[in-house]
Amino acid sequence: MKVGLLTNGSLADSGWNSLAGKGLDQIKQELGAETSHQSAGEAEAEEALRGFARDKSRLVFAHGNEFGDAAKRVAQEFPDTIFVVSSGEVEGPNLASLKFELGEAAYLAGMAAAALSKSDKAGQIGGTSIPPLKQSFALFEKGGREINPKFTATTTYIGNWHDANAGKEKALAMIRAGADVIFQNADAAGEGVFQAAEEHPGTLVIGSNANQNDLKPDLIAMSAVLDVQKTFVGIAKQVKDGSFKGGIFTNDLKSGNVYLALNDKFKTRLAPEVLAKIQKTEADIKEGRLKLVGQ
């Protein structure tokens, strides 16, 4: 079985694309698949996806919401190839989307961030303004206000996922404006956010997509995590055994494929009552007593 992966950047970004690369590696190891990867922008995505299909790939992951339209067009041309769009909203007989409800973990992260912040101000820095990211940023601030009604989070977007210098400048501007916690979801550009925080002791960063806590253990207080590897392998197994059906697959706190990873070093700074409230909120989300998505 041939499996292809299309990303919008390097597999060494320690974030979104890195997770996809690890998922592809795991598919190769567990299923013996022949794998290939290509990086392309939205404008080149359609031809890149056709290339995978012409090469007889049985399964192609288009890892990004921005690839949805291209995947929908190409899937119609190549009915024997299955296309799966990460964070997508498209579906068909040979087309599926993986929805990662990162906002649920971001809500919990906002609660912890509001308790750790001394200024009541946070910053949020994203790569580009895509719907899943906008949703998670909105829920981060909403979660923070559950702990501290005065908590605010200013949001900005870099415009791409690779410009670390721009990420640093935007983070510095937020720090100068009083933010002492920054939630970044910018892939490779997030390295610039880490650099800015390192230059201003007392500033904390929240990682995203991958568990980034170990990258900067004295700086990254927590990470909102997606288990992309588990999700990718699950889809590949369905394709291999012939049970795959197109549709939209939701990954959330309840499924275990989305979660908040608190850095133990910072977890001890949270008051017991705050930890208890975060844990109760997590349970309420999992059990459906608290619905965040779509609100």
C-alpha cells in the first residue's frame, strides 16, 4: 500500500507538520506501507495531490484545512485513491476529513493560563486565520474568564507558518503591551515566540498540536495536544482492510485524541481548587454536560 502526505511546511517544525510526519512513519512501521511526502502551498496543492494519485497512492493525507477544496476536486478525478484532509470540512465516497477539536483543550489551557497570569493579559499568535484556529483561540479566552473574569487575550496572525522572525516581533509587541502568557499555534514560526519569551523572563508560552513541553521546559507551561499519529494509523488500517468509508471523523477530549498536557513544573503553581475546577470541566466536556464547539 502506498501512502502519501502533503503538508504546508517542513516535517521538522516541532508542531503540526511534525506530527503528520510521525504519523506517516508509524504507518510505514506498522503496516509496511510505502510512504512519500511533499510540501506545497495552497496554490500548488491540487497538482501535488494529482501527483500522489498518478503514482498509485492508495491513501493520501492532505494535512491542512487549506487543502480541502483541492482534495475535493482531485478526489473526483481519482476514485481509486482515498483522500483525507486534516482539519477539513469536505467528504465524499473516497474523501474524508479529520476534525480535531483543539478548542476543547484550548479552553482548559485558558483556565490554567488565567490562573498563572499576573497581568490578566495573554497573547495568541497563529499562522493564518483558519476556522479551527480561530475557534480554539476564542475558546482559550473563554476558558480563562471562567477562572478570572478580567482575563483577556489579544489575537494576531503572522500570515504564514514559517516566519520565525515575524513570530518573534509579534510576541515582543504583545509582551510590551503587558501579556505574560502567549498561546502560539504557528508551527515553525512558533520558534520566534519561544525566543521572545526567553528574552523576557516571567513570560510563559503555551504549546500547541504536539506536546511541546520538553522543547523549553522552563518556558512552556502546557500544550494543547492532538494525537495525529493515532488518528492517521487508524485511518490507514481502515483503508488497508477495506472498511474505510468517507465522512468526517471527529477527534476530541472524549476520544482521547485531543488533550491538555500540563508541564509538571507549572502544574504545582496552580491552586488545588483551580486544578479541581479544570479536572471537573474536562469531565463535563467528555460527558457532554458542557458543550463548547459551535457556541
